[in-house]
Amino acid sequence: MVVEIKSNLPHCSKAIDGNQNKVEVNILLLGAENVGKSALTVRFLTKRFIGEYGNIESVYSHVEKIDRRDISFNIWDSLYPQSCESSESVSEEQLRWADGIVLVYSICDRASFEVVQQQITLIQKLFSSLSFSVPMVVVGNKRDLHHRRVVSSEEGRLLALSADCGFFEVSAAEAYHGVLLVFHGLHELIKEARGVKKGAAGIMGIMKTVFGKKRE
Ligand SMILES: Nc1nc2c(ncn2[C@@H]2O[C@H](COP(=O)(O)OP(=O)(O)OP(=O)(O)O)[C@@H](O)[C@H]2O)c(=O)[nH]1
Ligand SMILES: [Mg+2]
């Protein structure tokens, strides 16, 4: 396992597929403060839960072998801006950088669930103005604190369904496997989306041949 901490935040550097054996995947973690974005990231990178993470925004790189291919995960562990307008909690730069997005809330914090709802609405608006989109998953974290639950699994699932996102409930504190499924699940969706894009490019090529010119 390779864990590399990149000190600088990316300046819109879109990941590019490398050679046949190495693929770059940029994953952006969003959500309110204190929901466990850093805990999920560190769990995925190191398999460990260390308890306190501080509020640092960073991009981490981590190479994993999936189906005999090296997948380089670049993970942007974001900070929810303090006292921001909800319309500023996701930037165009973040969306241009990301190949996939994880939206995290805590199952014991209703306000954090509302932040995810607002961020989905904002992202959908930005995507429609930018004319592209990327796969997203909604994650309800802190499942171990079920005695303090205020957001039901059903609500989480319905939100994800209504926004065409994947859905997971996990505990970064309790288990590695669920966290692994989040990142691998999103990687699968990204792979599918890339396949669809390539397929569409192929169809465009055929149309170009048939009609004599490429349609944008
Ligand atoms: N019980 C429990 N606590 C968790 C879990 N995940 C994170 N925490 C705790 O929640 C607090 C916040 O976790 P962070 O990972 O720092 O949350 P964050 O979303 O990165 O917070 P900011 O960086 O400040 O936005 C810490 O005290 C963690 O130990 C979990 O699954 N269960
Ligand atoms: Mg954090």
C-alpha cells in the first residue's frame, strides 16, 4: 500500500487515465463539519481509526490493486466552510477536479443530513450549467451510535434514490470493510460512467462516418 500526502490542494488538475495498468481516480469528500470525512479517508488509507483528526483540508493519494490493475485514488478531504452561504459550500473547481463524490452526513446529526440535501441541490445546479456530471454516493456515518440516531436509514436511502446516487451506512469508528465498500462502490460507478462516455464517443465516431461530420 502506498499512502502519499499531497500538501497542496489541486488546481483543477483533472486525473488522466494512465497506461493500461494504472488508472487515476479523483474522489471528493463533502459534507458538514464533524461528520467523519477525515475518519473515513484515514480508515480507507490506513485501515485505522485514530479518533481525532484536526481540521485539515488535504488531498491524499493511495494506490490499490483492483482486478489486477493499479488504481490510484486521489482523495480530497474537504472542509465545510465556516459561516458560509449554502451556495458556497461546493465550488466549481471541486466539481471539475472530481471523478466521483462522497457526500457524508452523521446519522445522529439532522443538520448534517440537511447540509447533504443542500449540497446535492447545488451540485445538480452546477452540473447542469457545466453540462457534465460525475457519479455520487451518499454516506450516513457513525452507525455505531445507533442509540443517538436521528436520521433513519430509509430517509438516507430515499435521498440517495431521488438524486440517483449510491447509498451506504457505515461506521468509520467500528469497521474497515464498510468504508472499503464505499470507495470501491464509487470506483465501480466511475468505471461505468467512463465506459458510457467511451461508448458515446464511439457512437459519435460512427455518426461522423455516416454523416460526414462530427456532431458536438
Ligand atoms: N462514534 C463515532 N465517531 C466518529 C465516527 N467517525 C468519526 N467520528 C468522530 O467524529 C469526530 C469528527 O470526525 P472527523 O473525521 O474529524 O470529521 P470531519 O467531517 O473530517 O470534520 P471537519 O474536518 O472538522 O469538517 C471525531 O471526534 C471522530 O473521532 C464514527 O463512525 N463513529
Ligand atoms: Mg476533516
